[in-house]
Amino acid sequence: MEAPRRPRTPIGWFFRLRAREPSAFRRSPRALAHPHPWPQGRGFDPATNPVFAHNAIVLPDVTPAAAFEAVARPADWSRYYENAELLPPGAPPPALHLDACFEFRTFATRQRCRVLEYEAPFLLGWEARMPGNRAYHRWLFEPVDGGTRVVTEECNTGLLAHLNPVMSEALHAAHGLWLSGLAAHLAATQRR
């Protein structure tokens, strides 16, 4: 059976996510924002940005280092998260690092990214830019009894963020899929 085609537009992604994850298509309460400070002077703040998404999952029997390493390899994202596609030019970086630049497509839009936070194995964050929008996506990896709590959060600002009334809901649903895909990917890796 052939895999379903990726939507070609942001609207197509919104409809796919809403159909696939109707209960996850909701706003993240801003009070859930992780207390770790956001990068200073860049204009990202969950309390004031028009778009905010927060998702978390506990991965049993997974170390922060294993979860961090999986997320720090953007060339592997599309294996477990259908809404991410690493783009050329050139070969993808084998792993992200501080100041690494990369491009990927998500919600059918090209994102130009630069890693601004890299504290292995606990914190990874990048700024993404596209015409009319800036985003900051960060991942936090916290050891908990028997595993790792992974938190992913994103703030968006710019004209598109102000004009798109469902962007927060779509990000919440998409990041939920990313986390469940990450969990399945790491479980399969551990079985090998």
C-alpha cells in the first residue's frame, strides 16, 4: 500500500492534522510554558507571542542523552515525523551543534534555521525564519524516575502568526505527533 502524499500547502497540513488528531488540535495553556528562560532580545515570549505550543511526553527507559541525540539529527526526523523534510543545499549536518544552520520543510513551508541553544543532553533550540514569520522551537530533556521527560515548545511572531487563528492548535497537534513518533523511533532503536 502506498503511503499518503504529503500535503502541499499549510492549509492542507492543518486539515490533515485536524482530521488525524482532532482531540490534539487545541491551544496549549501558556501557563504550561517551561520555566527555562527563552533567548534574550529575540522577541520570543510565550506570554506575549500570538502563537505558542507546548507538548511533553515521558519516555520510559530512555536517557536524556538518547532522546537528545535523536532530536539533534535532523536528517532522521522524516523517518518518524511526517511533517519534517530536511532540505538541500549540500549534505545535511550529521548532528546539530551551536550555531549550526539548516533548512527543513514543515507545514509545506521552507524554514531557515539556526541553533541558538545547545546544552547536550538537556536543551536544544533553534530560530526558524520564513517570509512573514519567525519562530523559536526548543526541546528540553529532563531525567525522571525510570526515563526522560521531553518537552517541546514553540513561539511564533510576525505577520503570519498574527493572521493565522489556528496556528497554535496546529502546532500543538503536530508536535504531539512528533513526540509520539520520537517515542516509537527510540523504542524501535532500543529493540535492535
